[in-house]
Amino acid sequence: MEKSNVEFILDMAEELRRENVRFFFLDERWIDEGRDIDLCLHREDTEKFDKIARKMGFRFLSKFPPWKRFYVTYRSGDIILLDVHLGKYEGVSQEILGFGESYWLDPTRQVFYYIYRIGLGEPITKYEKYMKMHLPRVDFNRLEGYLRVYFRNSKELVDKLKGERFNELKPEHRLKHTLTRGLYFGRNTLFKTLRWFWRLFHPAPHVVFLGPNGSGKTTLAKAVVEVAKKGKFKPYYEYGGRYTFRCLKPLNWARSKAKKEAKNVETAVDGGRKKEIVRYNSRAIRLVIPFIYYIEYLLRTLCIYPKRLKYKLVVTDRWFYDLITSPNASKGLTRTLSKLLPKPTLVVYVYNDPDVLVERRKGLSRELIENQLRDFELMSNVFDLRVKSDSKERALEEVMNAIIERL
């Protein structure tokens, strides 16, 4: 996580403490690894926490399951997700993991938490670095007392910790705690199943990027994907351009054959690559092509739905609306059919001044760039967000904030 964002979270923690909100961080891995931030919050302080979190720019995501609350924001290259556990941590006495004067667990309780998580099936490598860091300040007698409540081999676990034989840590649950964990497992499984059914009707956001050549739409789309990868939002990215039929594959042969027989073909250099601009000059083709691509993108919408269930975010570089810039498709029909196509969650139009675009794409004529800008304005009714690409950081922040609003 960026240093400025770590400071931001710690400032928030100080304000929560000043307002007498009882909470503590379950671990500190988020500082180094930039993952979601797990913390425990006293149920009676939920309202105060919610008020401060919103004031700090967090968006409340969900209180499902009912023993948790989720908040999210975007700051300086990081998606910050607060995973808030209400009340005591699952199956652990508040005498061990309880609310104290500090919002950090002391080294002894922190190592206990890591071993407890390992006992639930988490990989040892996930916590080894942090256990080793805390060991010099651990009270092993107190730690063994904590472990004895839940594990039969508490003394063995402490001995292996002292010898830093982390890969040999194998907590053995006591029968009573095994039964308790069974109840928690059943509860968690039930709510995971319910959430899966909920996702069928509320899939992950589908974000589409549009824009003329040189606008930076692909760069921005990939930047969004990188930010999502750093956070807990597993992304799926695909190129959604129209130059290859993905669903109506037999039409690729027909398109290739028609292109070879076309008489009006212009060659330009775009980004160091040769680009052929084919003009068929046929009214029939101009009327048929929008319908063909409408079917293609309708099928793509259906094909992308499973991805929206599997991933947390789906990003597509270009979409059906890009057809408006084609010299071989009726603009009126394209606009009409665009209204009948299921709309993505967020359509981002990336643009810049003609002079800037011409400078970025020196192989393309100014006329072509200006025509693209003018054509895209015909589709302005589908744009949810217009972003000028003069500053990558500012553009990325605008897009990420718009995505978070739609989570």
C-alpha cells in the first residue's frame, strides 16, 4: 500500500479512537501487502464508525453477512477495502481478542491470531514473516495459555515457535472448539450460498472504454486492471474491438474476402503499425453491418455474463458503440441499435484535444481524428463518464471513483 494511504488509515484510526470507537486491527499485513484491512468493531459503536468512515470518503458496500460490514474507497493508486467484523472474532473469546486501549494487538495476541488462522486452514507462508517479526516480544507463557483454550497441542506449538519451525505448525482443535467451528462453518457456508444467488442478479460491474485513436483508452483500461489486481477486486480484461468476430466466427472469412476485393483501401500508420481503412461505398453494406454487429455484441454480452459472476470487475477495451466511427455502417442505425443493446455498468469516453491526438498518432490524418471525435459525440447519450486524458493520475481517479459508486 502507498505510504500516503497507510498514513491516511492511521489518521482515521486516531480519529476513531478520539471518538471512543472500540475497534482493533486484526493484523498489520495490509501495510506491506496492500490487501484489504481486517478489523474488529464493537457492535455498539457501529453508527459512530459508519459516520467517520463516510466522512473519510469511504463508500458503504454491504452489511451482508450480518456479522460484517464492508467499506471501500480509492486513493492514490490503491483500492482500500475495510472488512469489518462486528463483535468478537469468530469463535474467539474477547478476553483474548478483545477491545483495549490500543487499536493494535500486542505481539502475543497477534501471534495467537496467526496460529488460530493457520488452524482454520490458512497457509503458514501467509503469516510466517510476521510471526518471526513479533517473536522477540512474545510472552510465551501467556501465548500457551491462549492456545490451550482451543488446541490440544498448545505446548508443542509454542516449542516449534521458539525454534522458528513455522512449517511444522499443525494446530489440533479441541473437540469443543471443533463443534463450535462446525457451527461457524455451517453459518458461513449458508451465507456464501445466499450471496452467490444474489450475485446472479447483481453481477460484477462491466466497464467499457471508448475513445478516438490516441486518446489513451487502452492505457487507462489496463491501469484500472492493475489497480484492481492490487486490491481484492479480481479483474477480467478483454479487447472488445470489432475487427474480429468472436461469436459469429464464420463472418471472419467473409470479412477477409470482402476486404481483399475492396477497391477503396487507405493505408495509415497508427502507433507504429500499418492500419488499413476500407471503404465499401455500398448503401446495402452500410445498412446491414449495424445489424450484424448488433447480434455479435448481443452474443458477447451473454458470453461475458459468466465472467461477471466469476470476477469482481470486468473491463472491456472498446464495444459496440465504437462502430459509430466506421465509414461502412449507418450512423443512424448504429445509434438506434445501441439503445436496444443491454448497457454495460459503466461506459467511459476517453478524449483529448485534436492537436494532442494528432501528435500522439502522427501517422493518422487530422481529418480522420476530427471525424472520430465528431462521430463519438453522436453516441454521447450512452456515456456515463467523460474523461480527458491529459493527466493519467486524475483520469484514473475519476474512473475508479465511478466504478466504486457502482459496486
